[in-house]
Amino acid sequence: MKTVLLLFISLLLSCCSSYKSVPELSTTINNVDFWLTNSNKNIYLQKQKEILIFGATATIYPTVEVDELQTYQTIDGFGFTLTGGSAQSINTLNTQKRQELLQELFGKKDNSISISYLRISIGASDLNATPFTYDDLPSGQTDVTLSQFSLNPDKNDVIPMLKEIVAINPQIKIIATPWSAPTWMKDNNAFIGGSLKPEYYGVYANYFVKYIQKMKEEGIAITAITPQNEPLHPGNNPSMYMTALQQANFIKNHLGPAFANANLTTKIIIYDHNCNKPEYPLTILNDAGANPYVDGSAFHLYEGDISALSTVHNAYPNKNLYFTEQYTGTSGTFAGDLKWHLKNVIIGSMRNWSKVALEWNLANDANFRPYTPGGCSTCKGALTIKGADNFERNVGYYIIAHASKFVPAGSVRIGSTQRENLNTVAFKTPLGKKVLLVENDGNTTELFNIKFNGRGVITALEAGAVATFSW
């Protein structure tokens, strides 16, 4: 079917009077590179052999126009969360295989996908084997001076792997977020649920400062933090409940001043939860005391609509937006997840002003472990580690790769039109290349034009497929 379709396109190109005829392949200089992943699981991020040459604009098919004069947000990057479980799983690979994988993920070689942004947990997330913080004490004890603070729980897996990653890509950006404060700071003295006691707001602010400083001593720069992962979801293990008013109070009276006093440049990003509650970040941004300390707001999309990011942007266009988590689950399909995540997480978040798009877990084992008791048992990593020298690339890998491989940090989103079933987003890279991502959300193959600077090419995209075009 694909061969017939390509022959049809070639005939159109050669016969249609509104396009220049295609020269002989031996003398043709391709204008547009075309990388494809389809829903049939037989083409995975493959560069296509089609010759795409800009000519006069044709109008018999829908046109996606890319306009570099329309500029929007600057992009910080695309990537995943390097959970403790991810690092632990990847570390079961033998040394050579692990190094090859890290180069593939974070390097700049032809076979690399060039991840440029990572999320990590401050202490354990629910995708660690057990919950912990960096200042855990026996019941009844406190440590208001944080004299027992230690990164030791992460010094076997996460920190050594981050050092390897930084060596491969020294420019990588890292956002860090806690799933819970130390239990002795909480009103229920437990990892699950509870809230931070007001008398420990100042101590907890210093906990963040010490974390950033200690990570810097390890050679790991923390670009940004959020005060709490999913603050309205206290049922996870670990987790902590934090209302918008509590977060505003914590930032304006404790965290913001503590960062300022320590001369930290690490950004404070609020919320870090679902798109159904834009009023949460807006409440904090409306607080005149908290607002100056806040760089922007972070979102997930387990509830709500991705347009919530634009709701916050329109209210505070000087504040940044970040999309920081979406998982692919064990019950999902490759075809369904590829379409939905490209449409919403990648294209949707970018068209709604996000500076980053991050999928959830980078890696786990074939049983989707490790996870804490009560943690996510259905979260599928972008990679499944299957032994000392074997791993599988899952749909999450390709969701991110279609952007991360082609759109480096410092790229700027530019204008691109949406057409019927074709969802699109476009960028101009720091080197001046134009990149267009297209997702066919329909049920049939779509023929369409890509128009740039008054000239166009005709191409096609199978139902459910994703393409990255660059020129």
C-alpha cells in the first residue's frame, strides 16, 4: 500500500502543473528530510527515502503553512523523568550496553535522540522500590538544623547516572520535585498524604536549598524545582497534600526568600498537577508576595484539557509554562498512545505555550517494577530493560524522540496551520533549521502540502502516523 501511494505521489508531482517536475534521483538534492513512525509497528523513527522538493504552491490538497515570522515561546527541551527505578533498571545492563544506551538517549550522534530535559525526584517517587526522603528519622525525632540531611539514598543509582548523563550532555536541564517532605515535618507523620506543618515551612525551605547545594557539589546543576508533585493527590506513596494557598504562603514567606538569601538561580515552578485546575496556579500568581519568586507553572494531563496552559498564559503572559508528566500504561496500545500523546503532550503542550514536554518514567523492568507499595504498577517505561544486554524501546521513546532528536534547547516555536485531521507544531532551531511535527489523527491516509515562504511540497501521512519534517 505504501509503495502504491508513493508512486501516486510521484506521478502527481511530475504531472501537476503547479509543481516543478522531479529530476532524476541521481541528480536530485532533497529539500526536506522526512522521519516517520507509523501505527502498524513496522516503521519506527525511520528516515524516509521520498524526495521532497520545494516548488510552486499546489492547492488541490490541504496545506499546512509554516511561518517563521510568527514566533512564540523558546523551547527548553524534551525528555522523561529519570526515576530511581529508571536508574536502577538501566544499571542492570552491562557496562558497554549501558554506555551505548546513555549515548543513544542523551548524545548528539546520528543514532541518538538527544534528550535535553530531565525530571527527577527529590527523595523517592512512587517508582522507587521504597519511599524515603533525605532526612528520615526514627518516630518522635526532629532535625530542624538538617544536620542529618544526606543524599546517600540516591548515591548508588540516580546520582552516578546523572553524572554520566551530564558528561554526555553538559547542557542538559533538570527539574526536581518532591513527592513528600520528611515525615517528621508532616501532620500525619507518614509518607502517604498529610500536609506540611506550618512550623516547618522554614525548615523545609532550607531542605530545598541544601538539596540544590549538595547536588551542585556532585556536579549536578538543578535548573528548576516544583514545591510538590501532584499536590492535590494525597493517596500516592509517597505523597503530600498542599493547597494553592499553602503553596503561595510557603513560596512567598519561606522558599523564595531562602533561595534569594542563598543566591540560588534555580527556578521555582508551581503546581505540577493536572490541567483541570488552572485556578490553582492562578491563585498563587495572583498573590503579590508569591508572584515575583515564581518562574511559571507545570502541568500534567490525567484530567482536564491541554488548553488550560493557555488559560494561565493569557492571564500571566510573562510567566512560563511547563508540561512535566504523562505516563503510558500497560493497558494502552502503541497506536492509541502514539496518536494521543503526540496530539496532546507534544503538539498540544507546545501550541499552548509550554517550554518543555516530558513523558513519565524513562525505564523499568519487564514486570513494570520497581514501584513502592501502592505506587504505580501499570506505568510503562519508555524502555523495558530485559537483561544485562537487552532492552526494548516502547511507545514513549518514540513520542519524545520525534521532538527531542530534531528540536534542541533554544529553538523557538513558529507558526504552523492545523488542517482537518492534521495536528501540527513547528520550530526554528538555533542553527536556523525549520522543523515541523505532524500527527494524522484521522482514519485514512492524508495527502497534504507543506508550504514555506510561498513554495510547497506535497507528501502523505498514514492514518495514526507521526512525522517530523526538517529543512
